[in-house]
Amino acid sequence: MMMEAFYNRFPDIAEKETSSIIMMDEEALPKGEYFLLESYCNDPNCDCRRVFINVMYKNRILATIGYGWENIEFYEKWIGEKGLARDVKGPILELTGPYTEYSETLLNLFEKVVLKDNLFIERLKNHYKMFKRDSYKKNNSKEDLFKKLENFDPNLHTITSLCKETGTGIDAINDTNREEFYPIIMAIEETIWNHYSKEISLKDSEIIKLLKNIRDNIFSENARFDRMEKEIIRKLKLVLFLNNYNRRDVSLSISSVLNSAKLHRSIGGSMGYLNFISRFFNQMKNDKSEE
């Protein structure tokens, strides 16, 4: 695990969203502007939900503050030792950072003033999610993926075990963010399309029933699924293995496909949805053959 500056990955966003404090006539600190530079853990498999804040004044780091925004119970579970959890949560002065005559004063200022700003906390959470998603993508080169896939057996995993703690951070799917969920949505719909291609007697009503069963029971270890449902779940396991999604993302995606099935059935009749996805995947197939 290594802490890396947020600026390294997202310089444009960092320039716009880096917080600062302006000290006017404070005796304990020199007058001027103090920048709060964020660093996050670049291990894609670590979900520490922490940030290092380097407090910079006139190109000099005066303190490095470690802070975790979750409750103490989260860090007790994450680190596995109650005695260390409070230091992991912080805010504390990190031993790996510089210690100056201003460090203690800056830590107190951070705790008493900066942490009262809810917008600042929400920005940290958002930057953390962006950083983790980027770390995950960088860690999954084609060569790495082939190696991982060689050893991946979906039967040894559950959907729940493959879901990450931190997913997209999105609470609702809409036209502007739908692309984020394409791997899940496409895995479901392509499986449905493959079955429909071989079994043209399928109806939208059967698909809707199937999707409801998956939506309601996908996180249950004792649920029963039919052949198509099992194949969809198998494909979803692969998607979750290769991507950074959480349970919320999975539920949103299944509900999105279910809503699409209901909508196209109401518009196009008993096979409105099945015909809709057939046109889509057949077109994709034709486009690939022409390349």
C-alpha cells in the first residue's frame, strides 16, 4: 500500500477542488493561505476509506494529517484490532509525514474547523471513489486479466463475495451515467438474447418473471434459479470479478433491465422487449462482421 497524491491522477480536478484555509491574525500560525493536499491509497484491493492531508504553506509541508471518515466500528472491523482503530480513523498526525512547530496547531484546526464542513467531507469521499476506480483500471491490463481469468472459477464464489465495498457511488441510473453500468447490463441482456435466439417461443412475461427472481434473490445463498437465471448469474460473477462494483450497483443494474423489459413490453406487445434487444445485438453482430 502506498499513498499517492490525488493531483497525480486528476490534476484538473485537483486544481479546482483542493481546499485551503486563509489565516489572518492567528498568533499560533503564520499569516497566509494553507493548502490541504489530498493523497489516497493506490492499492485497488484496499478499501481503507482514508485520506492523508498534506498541509502546505508557501511550498513547505507543515503537517501530514491522516483521517478516515467512517465510524469507529468500520475501522475496528477493517484493521482487526480495536486498539489501533482510533489511530486509523484519526484525525492524527501521520508519523511518515514531516513534523514541525505548527503540526499540532494545524491538527487542532483541522479537527475543530475543517471537519465541520460537510461539503469538504463529501468531496473527500468522491475523490476517494474516483481514485480507487482509476487504480483498479490501471491494475487490470490485458495481460493481468488473462492471468486472473485462467484461475477464476465462478463456482467457488458468490455474488456477494465478488461485490466490492466501494462501487460507482451512484444512487440511480440515468441517461448520463448508464455507461458506467454497461458491463452488468450487457451481461444480463446478452444472455437473454442468446437464449431467445435458440428458443423463439420465449415471451417478455417470462423474462420479467426471471428478472424479478434474480433481483429479489441474487444475494441469497439458498435461492433457487432455473437454467437461464444460473447462466446470467455466472456471467455476472465474471463481470464482478473484473470490475469494481458493489451490491448497490448490481441491484440498480438488474432493476434497470427489468424496467426496460416492462417498458418495451407495454409498447411492443408480448415480445416487445425481446425483439428490441434482438435488433440491438444483431446490429452489433453485423457491425463487427463488416470491420
